[in-house]
Amino acid sequence: MRHATEHADVPTAELDTALRGGPFHVALRAAIAARGLPLQRVQHHLSRHGVKVGVTSLSYWQQGARRPQRPESLRAVRALEEILQLPDESLIRLLTESGEPASARRPSTRSYRSLLEASDALNRLQGDLGWSLDGGLHTLGHHERVRIGARRELAGLESHHIVRAHRDGVDRFLAVHHGDPGCSPRAMAVHALENCRTGRVRLDQDTGVLVTELLFGTRLRAGDTFLFRYGIEDGTAGVSREYVHGFGFPGGQYALQVRFDRAALPARCHRFAQHSPAAPRSSRHELTVSGPHHSVHVVEPRIRPGLVGIAWDWE
């Protein structure tokens, strides 16, 4: 569901025509006019989405004097589709049809809206399983190994956890997997690999969120540590372009490794972080795919609340 904005009127006939036939600047101008938003308010909404665009740039875009081309500008266009209550891809499509680069045609990151929807679904599924906050566990170490298959898909992952109980009676962990757009959680499989077994499973087909209980088979006392390992077989979506892990609480070390099939090696990879889904991505640095292992990795010595991930380009 889109977030409400001021003057959420039914689109005018002019807007409908512009969205069907373009060009981009005419459609953008019509959409802004239909919502009755001054450019300063549009800029404010963009900033709430973690995107910085000046009023002058917005003015140039709707006049046709300039066109969005940089990655940050394309992020702004996708955010504008939400802010102005337009169909997904409607503005980006007009850029594509007008000869914009391939980066405009294919989203390289999860949208702010998709992350919020997944978060809402996760809260509901966790509540369904009686899980609250951190479940009585602190993370001492977490190592994820992600596999990208020959079709450039997210084939699966393996996750190794070291945790410490901070209250008595803890006997389970809730594993969460958020698949790529278009995935099918019903077709995924969770395998308990070491020191655990699978329990109840919940999923949300619309957002691609899968939640699985991992039962320890013992009740921990406060201060006890525990190691366990599980895997998830995915491979149900299309081309993957990033893997992101979110943390709600501080903790110990986190390591993320992404390994690519030798038949599908990316052109570029980089690491990034976000304080929240709405915040801009920061701490970006390029990663080099290792020759013999076809992998890249990042290590966070201490987990902080927020998101950490690796993204890659195929061309």
C-alpha cells in the first residue's frame, strides 16, 4: 500500500495520457500538478525516503531541461512514483523508452516501500509464533554464506550463529529469509544442519518473507552460549543484484560472503550500509571477486542496528 500524501486526488485525464505516452517530463509535471504538491514538498518527501534532490533539479526535470541519469537520480524517480501515487515503473518506463541507460530499466536495490512491507509482514509472522524482541538471545557471531547460481539467481544460503542467552529458558531461534522480488516462499526449503531442528514455518507470499523456528532441543540458562547452523534453498526468483541483512540489536561479529557460480560472474561488487530502510546508503567501497573462489565478503567487527549488504552489477 502506498503512503498517503497531500491531495491524493484521482489522476486527471491529462496525467493518464502522459503516463501512457510520455514524454517523461510531461508525465512528471502532470503528476505533480495532479497531487497539488509544490516542489518544496516533493523535495521534503524525497528526503524522508533517504534521497536528496534539489528543487532546481526537480524543476529542470519537469521542464525537460535535464533528465535523471545518475543512480541517485534514478532512486529519486522510483521514490517519486510512490510519493505521487503512480503505478510502479510508470516514470522509469518513460525514461527507458526515451533511451535512458539500462540502469534505469532494472532496479538494483530493494525499494524503501518493499522493505517497509516486508518489515510489517515479519512483525505479523513473528507475533504469530509468539516471538518478541530478540527472543532472549544476544548474537556473539554470525557468518552467512550466500550462493548465486548460474542463472544469476539467489540459489541459497548457509547461516552459522553463535549466541548467548540473557534469560533462562530460551530453547529456540527464529530464522528469517527475505527472498528477491518475484520469489516463492512456498517453494523454499529450510534445512537444520547442526545443533537444531526445524519447527513451525510461516510465510508471506506477497513480500517473499519466510520465517522458521529452529529448536535447540535444550533450554539455555542465562549466560549459556550455543552454536547452531542452518541452510535455506531458494532459487525461486529471477536475477539477483544484492543481499542485505538487517539488525535490530547490537551484537558481535558479522561476516557475509557471496559466492558466484563460475558461469555467472558479476562485473562489479560493492559493500554498503544503511542506518534504516529510509536512510541513504553509506560506507560504500568496492569489492574484488577472488579468482579461484569467485566470492566477495565483508566483516563487521561489531553489529550495530541497521542494514549491511553487498550489491553487484551484471553488466
